[in-house]
Amino acid sequence: MLPVEIAQALGRGAAVVTGNQRAARTLRVAFDRQQRSLGLDSWKPPAIMAWDVWTADLWHALLVGGHTSKLLLNRAQEHAVWRKILEADEELRSLRTVDSLAEMAAQAWSLLCGHNGQARLRGAAVSSDTRAFQRWSSKFEQQCRADGLLARAQLESALQAAASAGQLKAETTSEVVLLGFDSLTPAQLQLVEALRDAGVKIDELPIAITSEQQLIVTIAEEREELRVAALGVRKLLEQNSRARIAVIVPDLEKQRAAIDRVFREILAPELEDITANANSEPFEFSVGVMLADTPMAAAALDLLRWCTGALPLERVSRLLLSPYLAAIKAEYGVRAEFDAFELRRAKLLRPEISLEWSIKAIEGSRRKSKLTGLLNKLRMMLVASNRLTKSALRPHSEWAEAMRELLAAADWGAGKGEDSVEFQTRRKWESALDELSMLDFDGQRVGFVQALDALARIAQQTMFAPESREAPVQIMGPLEAAGSTFDAIWFMRSGDLSWPLPRRANPLLPWPLQRDLQMPGADAQWDANQSQRMTERIAASAPITVFTYAAESAEGRQRLSSAMNGLALEAVAVKAITAAETAPTFIDTEKIEDMGRLQPLPDQVIHGGAEILRLQAACGFRAFAERRLWSTELRTTEMGLDAAERGTIVHLVLESFWNEVKTQSALKAMQRSEREALLNRCITTALQKSEKLSETSWDAAYLDMQRERLRNLLGPWLDLELARPPFEVKLSEKKLEGVQIGPLRLSVRVDRIDIGEGGDIIIDYKTGVAKPSEWLSDRPDAPQLPLYAVLSEAEQLEAVAFGQVRAGKDMGLQGFATSADSGIRVPKQHPDDLENQVAEWRQVLTSLAEDFYHGDIRVRPKSFPSTCAYCAQRLLCRIDPASFDQDDEETTEAERD
């Protein structure tokens, strides 16, 4: 309900001025509710507004009355003036951009004007920074006087002068009620006094509620504090379903996501369903987010940036999956497939992707016929973008219209099926474009990129908060609670390390001046008193107030904040709040006896090669899921060529090299220059496909780096080949079609087979870590080489070895051999007889092939849970991932022992 004092003041025709927008909005809603309860169909909007709106209205009245002609600068316009001044400063030439410094200067100027310190700044500078700001502020004042401009920070002083001159009396209401101010700045106080002297009745209305309970709860740690707060709020709602509860959190923005998650889980567990309407939550955040951080505005900014050049891959991916680009629901699934299986698996994945390249990629996609809507919109964007001469200099208003045209071409914000929040976001975006157009106040013409930078800055500084749903639980910061009353308040993070929030002196203003003017952050005692007054105001805003803090915070142990010293707090145990917590109900798993049999494998070559046997050895279910259900995870993107592609190129280079050289003796007969020249030709051949995809300077530089890497890697490898016992390359990268292992027919590719002095040497190139111990046991981790050995038709097998083509001491051939003179590094754990080992491998691999063929899909990881650590099938097999941490702890203890 509308407080009686406010209703009476409005009835007398008074204007109610609040200390923040939230209080004004809440009072207006309460007024409207009251009018409806009186049975009225229409009524005059109440004169309830925040201080900034009220003072802006007073200035507008002066303009209409002909008392002034100065332009009141908005935030973007003032930033432009500061930026122009800073860009002209010779001492700042080394800065890439002065935008951040311009924001700091505007903040310092606002602080100085609010405390009436402009005149005292002259001569008070004590450092290079403060002297620089004194110089900039002097130029700012000169610029504003010359161009007839007024900074918002100086608005109170200008209005005070107008009131003293008798220009405001007729333009203001006869009575003003101030509500929700913890304190007024000196400039605000002077304006109030000037209006009073002009005959305006101004009273500050303190709204206090008789306190019934003021409680303090000490909790062990911060994570638990969130849960206790949610449980306490739920208990209050259960006692009174119509209660209005404020949850006040200092430094709310940093904790917003965690609060949202815990409160949803405890206050509205039914909303854990991803299909549930999120707007039905019993709580809402009173503090909005920056416009640039909303999904809709972020998409708009990315689309406009895309028209100026390439975007990072992740942002292009976000656009492709966004409903704000080519909003055609029928294509959403296909767009996700294109992003996952084509865009992110490009043969040469660059860090940034242009609009033109994306269009070509879709045109060459096998999904093109299902992406016609997206393709048409991207083409329209490209046409609209090319039609603009983005290097030309134009007024900001013209660029604003051009941006609307570009977004319309992309079908952004078309309004089709948008919800209330999206509608409000689009309106806020339009107001940001209007604010961009207002930068024409100084007649400056800019390029498209500069205009887009200005729009991005406006969006980043514009707060967006959807219209309140009047949820029973309002989550806010301490400042937002000013001027509002509630049935209960829950104040979190009230420990001395969390509250009050630290205040810092402004680095551009002289510290002695800040101290003398009692600016925030300059006087610790003044700050402490201010925080105590704010805390007492909050405690007086509801009959029930609960303060909580964690004894152990992220910064260390803490006590109750000294800001609560003036309150008579009653200690309450945590159990008193959590005692009524109901444990979640778990539904018994439904068990169904599956008597069906797997369909037999077709009588054909099974795709997957030795990987099938590796997966079956690791876990039968994983082999079934990945090679029969084709269940796969999305690949992690990696710029350029990924590890597998880089390994494939090493294979191609060595294949090409040995196809020409063939024997070690021929290699030894070559001069080093000849060998290097041949290696360079082979590298060029191996990179031909990637060369064809090269379009940008980044692509060319990346491929040059890969050539250098391959030379540095394979040059030492060839030196190692020279030092081996004599050999001849029998075959290289030989594909074997339809080979039989047990009941399976597979296709495999043998990297290389050499003919040595004691027989065939089977080599499997590895550019990563590989160990021969992975061949052993009845469930080998790396069955590829054992499979090659089993399939070998050699009369005599001399060795099987990993060819570790890796930089450093690991480079070389390592494996099992029949002789110590084979040039193979043999590990300590090795078989006594290679022939017997091959026979054992035949049995093991045949058994694995039979298990896969006959459908042994038991969830039986070889070494649980390490085998499951990187498996993508956990959602299907339901292995308990909670045991992973336990395994890590056991591993750490074992390593320590």
C-alpha cells in the first residue's frame, strides 16, 4: 500500500522526489494500485520522480520559460567533450584511446561539483595527475561557456542561481517532499535552501516502521549463507504468502548468478525444468544489467561489428545460434549442426571469421538447402554493408539510421513473437540509437567504426531493468532500498570484511581537498558514520530484519560489521532457520528388463578400424555408443590445425619423403642441402590443401609457422633415421581393406613397414605421448600396433615400434624387438619372445572383436574412474561422476607416498 504520509502529500499537490529510480517506480505502482482499489478507471499520473528526473524537469521549465538557452549535456555528450579535450593533450599522445580516462575525468568533475569544490581546485593540485585534471577541467569549463553547454554535474548549481534570481518559483510546485536520501550533497543542499528561500515548501519525509524483531545469524561459510538466506525467505513466505521481502546484498553484481541459482533451487524448484517460464519466479533482482550485456543488444552490436570486419569464432558461433539473426525457427537445429560439424571443423580454423567467409562456407555446405533463410539474410547484410562507405565521415544521426538498416537486413528485432522483456530491450536499444544521434550537438562528423564505438560505449553505460513483476521477494543493493518499506528484510554479507563496502579517494582530485570537503573515501570516520546511518535506515524499513554473515569468508575470518553497533540484535541459531527444511523427494529408478537382442552387424567392412578394438577394451558400452549409436561429443575448437590434423600432416610429409628416397643408403648418399630441399618439397605438398583455404594474412602467417615447425621437427627425425641399422622402406601409409580379425572386417592403414636385417619392422608414427606398455594386458589401451603385427604376413618379424616424432629426448623408435641390435629402444617390461607375444595379441584382439560383434555392451570401464575421465557417454551410461574427485585425491596421496 501507498504510505499514508505520501498519499496525503500527493493529495495536497506536492511533488515527491526520491533518492533513486526504484523508490519512485515502487511508489507509482502503489499509487496506481490505490486508485484502482477506489474503483477509478483513470487518474492523473502522480508527481513522483527521482532527483535526476526532477532537476532535469526544472531545467526544461527554464528553457521553455526563456530563462536559459544552455544545452544540458547527457552522459554521451559530456563524454565527447572530455574526450576531445584529452585527445588534444600532448602528454596523452601515447595512449591508444582516452575513453577510460574521459570517464574518470567526468566522475571526478561530478564529485567536485557535487561538493562545490570547483573554485578550490585551483592551486590545490599536488601531483602530476591532479595538475593534469586541473588543466583539463579548466578547458572543460571554457568549452562549455563558449558553446553554451551545461554538464549535469553543474545542474544543481545552475538551478540554485535560477531560484535565487526568482526564475524558478513559478515553474515549481509549491511543495516538495524528499524521500529516501541517506544524505544530500552540498550542491543539493544549496539548491533545496534556495528553493525554500524562493517560497517552495520542502520537507524530508523519514519513513520508519516500528521494529518487532532485529536478528543476527552467524553462519560457518559464505556458500552456506546463501542457502540459509533462501530457506529463511521461504519460511517467511510460508508464514505470509502476501509478504513483501527485501533481500539486500552488498556488492550484489558479483554474486548475482550464485544467488539466482540457489534461490531458484529453494524457492521455486519447479523452475529447474528448462522449459519452465523463468518470468514466474517468486523473486526478482531490482538492479538491472547493462544494455550491452543483454542477449538481444549483444547480438545487435556483434552484427554491426561483423559488417566492419572479421569477428572472433565464438562470437560468430553465438550469432549463428541466436534467435536475433534470421529468426526462422525451422532452421535453428540445422544452424546448430552447421556450427558444430562444419564451422568448428574447418580444415584451417582461423581465430576470426568474416561475413564474406561465412557466406561462402554456407554456400559450400551440404546443409545449404536447409539454410536458405540464414543465407539470404547474410547476403542482404553484406549488400547493405557494401552500400555504405564506412570510411566516409557523416553525422552520428546518419550512422544511427544506417545501423537500423543493417540490423533490419539481418532481421534483428523484427518483433515477431517477442516476449515482454525483448520488447522492452528493443525499446531501450532504440533510445541508445537516439542518444547516439544526439552526439551531433557539436557538428562533428565521424566514420562508421567511430560511431559504432560510441554506440557500444552508450550501451555499456545504459542500465536496463525490465518492468517489475512485483514479485514478493526483491533482491537489491543497500542503496536501492532507500525510500521503500517491506514486511521483512534479509540483509546478507553483514560481516566486517563485506560491509560497508570499501570507498576509495578519487585519483584525479587532490587528497587534502577531498578530505576538507568530506568526499567519500577521504575520511574513514565519515564513511563509517554514513554506513551506520544507512544500516539503521535499512533496519527501520521493515518490522522484521535479519542480518547474516559468514564467520569464514574468502578474505579470511570476520566478525559482525561495526555498522550494526547501534542496533539491538538478537542472536538466532542457524538450526532455527533450517530446521523446517524438507529433504528432496527421490523417486525410485524404474527398472525395465530388456530382453531384446542387438541387431547383428551387417556383413561388410565396419567403419572405425583399430579404434573399435580400443574402445571395446576400454568399455563395452562406450564402443557400442560411439561405433553403433554414433553418439559423439562436440569437438573443442582449436585455432588453425588441430592436433589430429597436425599429426596427419607429419604422416603425409614422411610418406612423400620415403616414397622418393626408399632406403637408408639412398638417404645417406644425399647431401644435407639435398635432403633439406626434398623435405621442404614434401612439406609444401602436405600443406597444399591448407594453402588452398588460405585467404587472410593470418592464414599465411600461420602456415609459415607450420612449415618452420615441420622443418624443426622432421630435420632431427631424419638425422635419427641415419643413425639406425640399415633398412629399406617396404611400404608407407598402406591401406588394408577388409582385413579379418575374429568376426569383424575392418579397414586399417599401416603407417610404415621397414625391412631390417632381422625381418620386418612395423612402425606407427606418434606425435603425442605413447608407451609400449599400452599394448599389454587382455584389454590393451593402444591395440593398433598389435593389430598390425597380427595382420602382418612377414616371414620374420624383427620389431614393432612407436615412431615417436616428438621434439626432445623422447624422439626415437620404442617398442618390442627380437634383437638388441635393431635400433629400437626396448622398455624394461617387454615379452621374452615376440612371436609368442603376437600369438597372445591375436587371442586378445579376437576376443575383443567377438565381444563387439556379439553386443557385449556392459558398462565395465577398464580402470574406473580414470577410464571415464574424458568419456562423452556418461550421460548415457550413468556412471557416478562424484567418484572422480575421490580418485584424484587417492592419486595425489599415492604420488605423495
